[in-house]
Amino acid sequence: MSAVAFDGTEVLLTEERWKHIVLRHPELEDKLSLVVNAVASPDEVYLDAGGAFHVLKRLSNEVSDYLVVIYFKEHGEGYIRTAY
């Protein structure tokens, strides 16, 4: 699966990565569309020292209710590393 990120980069979510995400964060099992939407239309974006993008999507008005998706860019394409 892929999505076009907020900055126009195509970001891929492989089956292996999705299995990793769901294994470690089973609450996201039925939230694939939210993960893709967070990449395409985040509420906040941070770039860490290693070059990975942390995109945040607010799920409610509570301070702790954010979906976080982390992806990195390599050779012009993005790859989702994890989400929580």
C-alpha cells in the first residue's frame, strides 16, 4: 500500500511493516486508513536527528490521543517504519 505524503513524497507501507505495527500495537489492527491519512494529512510533523519523519494525527481533543506514524525517505521514496 502507498500514500502520497503531505510533501508529495510517495510513502510505502509494506505487508511486513504492517504486520510489525499490528503485532506491537494491536489497537491499530483496523486502523490502516487512519495510518495512511496521517501520512497524507498530518496535524503535526517533526524531523528527527536521524532523518525520519514523525507525523502526528490528532484523534481527539485529549492531549495523549494522537496517532504517530514514523517514516523515512530513501532515494526519493518514503517507507513507513512504524506507527503507534
